[in-house]
Amino acid sequence: MAHEREAAAAGQEAKKQKPRKNMYSVGVILSLILLSLVMAVLSPRFLTVDNLTNVASQAAVSAIISCGMFLAILTGGIDLSVGSVLALSTMLMGVVCVNHGVDPYLSMLLCLAVGGGLGLLNGLMLTKMSLPHPFISTMGMKMMARGVALVITAAAPISIFPEPVQFIGNNYLGPLPISLFLVALLYACMYLFLTRTATGRYIYAVGGNKEASRLSGIKVHRVLNLVYTLSGFTAALAGIVLVGRVNAAYPLAGQDYDSDAIAAVIIGGASFFGGVGSIGNTIIGVLIIAVLRNGLNLLNVDSNYQTFAIGAVIILAVYIDVLRQKVMQVGRR
Amino acid sequence: MAMGKNEMLLRLDRVTKRFPGVLALDSVSMEVRAGDVHGLTGENGAGKSTLIKILTGAYAPDEGEIWFNGEKLERLTPLKAMGKGIACIYQELNLIPHLTVVENIFLGRELRKSRRGDILDRAKMLEEAESLMRDLALNLDPRMKTGELGIGHQQMVEICKAVHSDAKLIIMDEPTSSLSEREANDLFRIIAQVKAKGVTVIFISHRLDEVKRICDRVTVLRDGRLVETRDIGEASVDDIIRLMVGREITNKYPKVKGGRGAEALSVEHLERRGVLHDVSFKAYAGEILGFAGLVGAGRTETARAITGADPIDGGAIKVFGQDVRIRSPRDSIDAGIAFLTEDRKGQGLILIKSVSFNSSLVRLERYSRLGFLKLKAIRQMTEKIARDLKLRAPDVETVVGQLSGGNQQKVVIAKWMLTQARIFIFDEPTRGIDVGAKVEVYNLMNELVANGAAVIIICSEMDEVMGMADRILVMHEGRITAEFGQAEATQERILYAASGLAASGEGKIA
Ligand SMILES: Nc1ncnc2c1ncn2[C@@H]1O[C@H](COP(=O)(O)OP(=O)(O)OP(=O)(O)O)[C@@H](O)[C@H]1O
Ligand SMILES: [Mg+2]
């Protein structure tokens, strides 16, 4: 018994070697290229400009949400509420902006504040109420937020938003959707934040070992509150992009986004145990899922089969990683 | 087990193991005689743990052969090694805390009432466990949950488990590093019993007096190479040190006497219900204050209470004459108190992060400009302290979890040294560190006090407290029971106070 666990620990140790980290990046990028090639061969429409911009604008929403999800997973947690937070914050934006004629910019700020606020509540449930795992707090939030989102308009969608709200989601700069630039900016900021600031390092530290972090003087609760606030915030931001694209807020919006974001982060190689992962790989994970969904759409595959396919890809991605570790172990024999 | 005294149980033939950038074992050949207690020593990172992980199948060797009990072991896995009769007690214990002693001993090989049924025969298991423990002269209630036992007793339960699984070879990796002297003595008694049953033991330790005392032969590794195997009768402690580090260590405790400076820390009437009672003491700049006592006497708890790791129920703390309120480790660090915890894996390090990440973690914001970290400065600083501490790592970006145990401990020390605190509390700072590196750590402590810091060391090794501390406080059951100057401290007096018998007479009452 003791042996097995030690062996597992040894495997874990091996997993953390530096060359391997880069190998993983290469692996996911290759998978993305390979997948795109397959899609290009299967469907002549895949490589058209029209289609690729479509993929990009669809991936944008997912990419923004995955940013916050990545942070939550990095701390060893998870945020199951992102889809519902997106729905509730955009529905509130719709109510004040469309139904009550409040200034569109103010409404968007409100949307972001609601998203951040709901995220903060997720964090506080963890830090102040000491709920044992964010799986519980954010699942509760997921259901509560969705409930409220449905109640405020008796489940009716809100549509026809003023131009400023549509700006990010609906406009193009040349052939490129504006939302793409937002994603690039967000990921660049997040990269700098995580690798170059003290707070960013604290997020990794808390994910790696909470008690050691606390004893090193890190305010662990503050870090967790920040992370969940950011996750709620990015969900709301993604919501604004989504509303802009479809020119409507739906109370049932974003239902697939929780699991897509988790999948993207995991395919991007972040560890579920926390402390390990890179934001750069997360965007590749997002693109893999976007290409997969788009390609299956082009091939007219029923959406239920798509769901099946994404599930299979998640399992496959993690399994390949497990296999590679085994191969490396055997290679040492 | 009808094996002659000189038969070989284990033979390693030119075993080599490489890690990226490190040659952990370099063509090591050694033999272990059946029925011996065989010592294995060497500096931190010499390859001891790697060697035993190869024997237990946790790592596969790159080259070389292993012969065990006349049979060549190939493609060894942990399960296979256990099946062959190789058991290992790792430093991190592997018992399941909410199961009882009996349940742990029989884990995975429970006795059943009928051959095919799944009903456990609890009475029989209890009986067997009791008789086994009687055999090993171990006095313990087998119905206790292992989580409630002290670390020493847990270790003995592991040994019971190994003996019960009919192990022919039991390997122990630094079993005594977290034990008090008394617990260590109990362990040696059990090892003697195990040996009397014909079981062979490989014993790894940095405490060479122990090796000298209980081993029949000793093997020394250096830089992954085997230096020599000797009969213990032909190796003095000094010989072993010379083989280990390649030079003589004349002064194991390089104490530098300095002058006592200002009052650095004053603790008054510290209370923590059920744990600490009216703990009051002072520590001075320029002085090393030692805390002695048995494991569980409340020394770590005192440190945790002072530094805000645990909440307190009462008491006042002054730092250089100023009243401070410490409610979290952050407050303590801000007040200039560094606390190096004893449990490096659980509380000291983030194992999946690099040496430089860990060393710079405390007060990281000091290494930033305009909100951005000065990565180069962090790296240079880490490289400097790594050199000072003679850290053995390919570079400072190496993940800490890949370092040897002693080198991990050095990273914890580096981390707190870099905080530039004025008061340092070191809880078991030299745990798992080799003799040579210990001297380096003591020198660093000397340097700290010479520069006007106050140093408090908590250690269970009596020689260490007596060798390095200017003043020694002894604790027993959450109270300070005695205070000695370095000159008046003797092992007997400290032990006497540590067992709570010093309420009158011996020593000054603090
Ligand atoms: N999983 C690993 N990956 C990379 N390097 C490793 C790994 N395990 C050990 N090493 C390296 O191999 C060398 C030998 O380490 P080992 O743990 O065997 O030393 P040790 O003799 O047990 O030291 P200590 O007394 O400090 O416990 C060290 O340089 C260590 O950094
Ligand atoms: Mg070791």
C-alpha cells in the first residue's frame, strides 16, 4: 500500500519536470493544428474567411469565461456558476437598459459589477462561511442565479440593445471581430498579472499549498475572494460580448459555457489539484473546443452528438497525458 | 528463517539512476547480509532515498542488477517488491488515520470468517495483532485510531505492519528525524526485536551516533557513488563523517559567544486553552534562546501562538519594546518575526514550485517595482543564498519537490533568512540535514545574532540545544518548567525538567 502511494508520488514528481511543461504546450498546439487540418479536409468550408471569423467570435465568449475558470482551477477550486452568472448579469443589464432606458454604458458597468459581485459571494461562501469546497458554493450559486435570471422577466428574453452594447460583440475591424482584440488584451493582461505580479504568484502559491501560503504571510482568503470575483467578472464580460453578438439577453444563455470552460482549461493542461497551469495553454484549449464544435456543425452533426464528442475529447486529452507519463516512466527502465 | 549470519540477502550490482541534470546513483554496488541492521548514510542528495526507492520499485534503475534472496529482481513494481518481502517505512507515514491500529496492520490482507465469505474475523485479527505487539514488546492499545497516536507510535505500527506481512527486509528512511530521544530509544528496542526474528533492516539516518549504536555494518554514499561499506566496529563516528564529506569536521557546534543586546521579544502570560498555560519569557538580540522538552510539550504550539498561526486566548507580546497585536502570520511577519515551521512538506514549502518561487514568497511585494516583480533580482538573490547554504540543485528554477529531503529543508531556511526579520523562530531547523550542512546552518545562526537579530531554536536533539543556545527554556505540558544558562545545562537537568519533575529544586524557575 505504502509503496503504491509513494510510486504515485514519484510519478507526480516526474510530472513536474521543466522540459515536460514545454512539451505539453507543444502537444496542445500540435493537436489544435491536427484537428484544424482534419476539419479542413473534411469540409471545404472550414478554411473560408467567413467561417474562421465565425469560429473566432464564438471562441471569444468561451475564451473570456475560461480566463476566470482558469484562475479558479489554479487555486485548486472550480467555478460552476459562470454560465448562470453570465445569464443573470446580462438579464439585469437588459432590464435596466432596454426596459428602463438607462444609459447603455452605465448598464454595462452594472452588468460587470453584478458579475463581480456574484463572484465575490462565491468567494465569501468559501472564506467566510467556510463551505468545504467551491464545488458546493458555486453549484448553489449556479442554481440560484439561474433561478433569478428566469424570474425577472418570467423567462422572456430581452432584445434590441442600443449600439454601444452591441459594439464589442457585433463589430469588425477589417475581417477581424472586435471581440478578438478584447480577448487578446485580456489574455495579455492576465499573463502579465500571473507571471509578473506578487498577487499573481500568490494565486499559484495558494493553489500549491494553502497552509504553507498562509504561514508565509499570504492572505489566502483575500486571494480566493479576488479569484472568484474575477471569475464572475469575466463571465459578465463574456455576457456583454454574447449579448452584442446576438442582440438579445436570454435567461437560459450560457448553459454550455460552464463545462466548455472547464474542458478548455483541463485540455490546456492545468492541474485539478491546483498550482499548475499556464494561461497561454488555456487559449489553445478554448480554440480546440471551438474548432471541434464548428467543424461538427459544418459536417451537420447533430448537437447532441457534439456534446458527446466534447465529452470524449476531454477524457481523451487527459488520458493521453496519463499515457505519456507512463511512457516516460517506462523509458527510464 | 534459517539463514546463516554471513549469507547475503541483497546485492546491488552497478546500479545507476539518472534524473534530468542529475546523476543520482553512479554504478553503486553493495551487499546487505541477512539478519543485519545495515546503516546507510551520506550527505543530502547523496542518493540514499533514490537507492531505496529503486529497491521498492518506485523508481526503475537505468542500469544495473538487483539480487534479492538469491533471485534477480527485474521490472520491479511496488506491489512486486512487497510480494518478495521488501517493506519500506517512508518518512511520510502511510497509515490511514481514521482506522484503528489493527485495521491498519491488516489493511489489504484482512482475515475472513470463511474462505469465500466477506465477513471479517475481527476477534482473530485483534488477537493476532496483540500477540504480534507482545512479540515486539510494544505497549499500545490496538483498538486506538492511528490518527490519535504520536508520530513515534505510528511508526511502530508501520513496523508491525511490515513484520506482519512477512517482510524479509525492512527499510527505514530517516525514521528518527521526527522522534524525540525517548521515542527513538523505543524504536531501537523494536528494531532489536525485529532483528531477533531474523528480519534484515536497512537504516538511514543523519544521526551518526544512532548508526554507530544500532547498526552492524554501515555504507556511505557520496555524490551518488558508494564510498565504502564497513563493519561498525571498524568505523568511528568521525570516520563516517570523513567518508561522507571528504574532510574532518572538528567542531560540530561552532558556537560564537556574543553579547546580549536589547530585549527583542517579550511574551507575557500567553494562554491557549488546553494547550499553553501562562507562558512568559524574553528573548534578546544577539542571543540564541533554546527551547527543550519532549515532543508534544507545547514548544511548537508556543511558536505558533506567538506568530499568529493559531489563535490565542490571552497574553501580550512586545517586539523591541513595542506592544504588538498578532492575529495572523502576516501580522507576525510585519512585526519582524520569522517562523520556520517543522513540517516542511505540509507547512513550509510549495513542492510543485521552484526554489526561487519558494525562497522569495514571503514579502514578495518588496521585490516589485511599479507593481511588477523584479524577476532577475529574485533569481540573483536566490542564487546567492543557495550558494551560502550549499544547496544541491541543478539551478534555482528546479522544482522543490525534486530535491532531496535535506535540500528541501535548506530551501525553507533560505526562505526565512531572506525575510530580513529581526526575530527568528526555528522549529527543528536541522531536521534531515547532514552533518556538514548543519554546521553551515549554525554558522548562519551565528551570523544572524551577530547582526543583532534574536534567534529562538526549538529542537529535540539535546546536543544541539546545549551546543548552540546561550539560554535554554524547558517546557512540559504547555508550561515553562525551567530555565538554564548554557553553562548550567546538563542532559539530566533538562530531561528532569522536561518530564515535569523540576517544579522545585533543579534549575531556576522561569
Ligand atoms: N524525482 C526526482 N527528479 C529529479 N531529481 C531527483 C528526483 N529525486 C531525487 N532527485 C535528485 O537525486 C539526487 C539524490 O537524491 P536523494 O533523495 O536520493 O538524496 P538523499 O541521499 O536521500 O538526501 P537527503 O539526505 O537530503 O534525504 C538529488 O540531487 C536529488 O535532487
Ligand atoms: Mg532522503
